[in-house]
Amino acid sequence: MYVTIFMCMKKKPVLVISSGAGISAESGIKTFRDADGLWENYPVMDVASADGFRRNPALIHKFYNERRHQLVNARPNEAHKILADLEKYYDVRVITQNVDDLHERAGSSNVLHLHGELMKIRSIKNPDYIEELSPDNLDTNVETRGKNGDLMRPHIVFFQEPVPNIEKAVEEVSEADIFVVIGTSLVVYPAASLLNFVRPGVPVFYIDPNPADVSGFPVKVIRKTATAGMAELRDILVKKAEEKE
Ligand code: APR
């Protein structure tokens, strides 16, 4: 009896994921720095920086309203779904730079957003007061107030602002038994620094069709899209998990 319970409670290996815009590309959501990406079509410091929000908050509300309308029409792709499915074999901890909710909608139960969440807004004067938007209530403007009467802003980490969840992310990566980076150009810090916190000897995989140079790290690069790369990696990860059982 106790053996059975013990076997059920056996600790699963920790699989930490660091995802970027590339994992949502096959869901139809533009990345930032690819050809025709978001930053080719918008002046990044006008629509995604603290100075920009001070200068012209209406433009920023409009920019994030447009992205919410795109998001509600997008669906999680096979890469998001495989990650959710791997929770059968691993303690999967997703750290994402993405502000979309596709990991959650695919079924991932442990998602840490480094750069905020598109479907949430927060009080300008009290950053701990956060409200969730719904698919039938996507738009905000400079007069939008929360239920508590506070003026609200997108719950997004703008450039020039601190990344409150980075300490937690570093802690997660330092506990990883396997670390997987998916679809990020590794140019934005501190997210790009997470590779430095993997324990020696922990296997690291990087899935990206056009990967950044990670030659300084012992990384297995899978030069494929997120869906193709995760399909390949899933077989490897399931085999590893079954060998440990
Ligand atoms: N599958 C996997 N990766 C892909 C795919 C795909 N189908 N398509 C593109 N990519 C890769 C690109 O090769 C690139 O390496 O996704 C990465 C996208 O890079 P960026 O556009 O720079 O996105 P990201 O790394 O997430 O940006 C980080 O920058 O502007 C800020 O806050 C914003 O969170 C964002 C941060």
C-alpha cells in the first residue's frame, strides 16, 4: 500500500522551458525581430517603453488593444500542446518572454511571464492591483479605470522597467534537470541571461530555425520550427523519462 503511494508521489524530473515569440509564430502571432516583425512596423520605444507611455499613453493603449484582438483569434499550436502534455512525465516549468496566454490555453499549469500578460491590466499607482480582461472586453484607453477606481495600464513590462519575475526565473532554471530554449533571439536581457544559471552537466536544447550564436554554451541546437523541433525533442524527453522510471 505505502509502496504504491510512494511510487505515485515519486518526484518527477524538472523540465524548465524558456520560450520567446518564436513559439507563437506558428499560431499566427508576429515575432518582434523577424522580417515584417512587430518592431519593423512599430517604433519600439514609442509603443513599448516607459518613456513612450509617459509621452503618449493613448498610442500604447491602441498598440496593445490591436495585439489583444489578434491574440483572441489565435490558437495554441502543437509546440504549446506538447509542452503541456509533457507534464505527464516532468515537473514542467515554463518561463516565457511572451505576453500571450497560449501556454496556459494549451494546458500548461506552471507558467511564469517575464514581460507581463496581454490579457491583464494593472493600476498605474498600485502595480499589485491587477484585473483580467475578457474576450468581449479587450480594449483600454487613457480613461480606463479598475473596479477600485484606479486609472489602469497594460500589465506589460515596458523597456526601461524592471523585470519583477527574473529572480524566480533564475531560481527555476537553477533547479532544472533539463533546460529547453524555444524561439527566442536571446538579445533581450535579463531573459537572455538564463542560460548562465543552468547547473553544470544539465542537458540544454535550443529549438529555433535561425538560432542565435550559443557556441559559448554546451547546447544541443535543433534548427527547426517550434512545432517540428518539439515533436523531435518530445521523443527524446519521453524516452529519458521512461528510462528513469
Ligand atoms: N519556431 C521557432 N522559432 C521561431 C519561429 C518558429 N516558427 N519563427 C521565428 N522563430 C525565432 C526566430 O528565429 C528568433 O530567434 O524566434 C525568435 C524571435 O526573436 P524575437 O522576435 O527577438 O523575439 P524574442 O526573442 O521573444 O524577443 C524578446 O524582446 O521586444 C522584446 O518584450 C519583447 O519579449 C520580447 C523580447
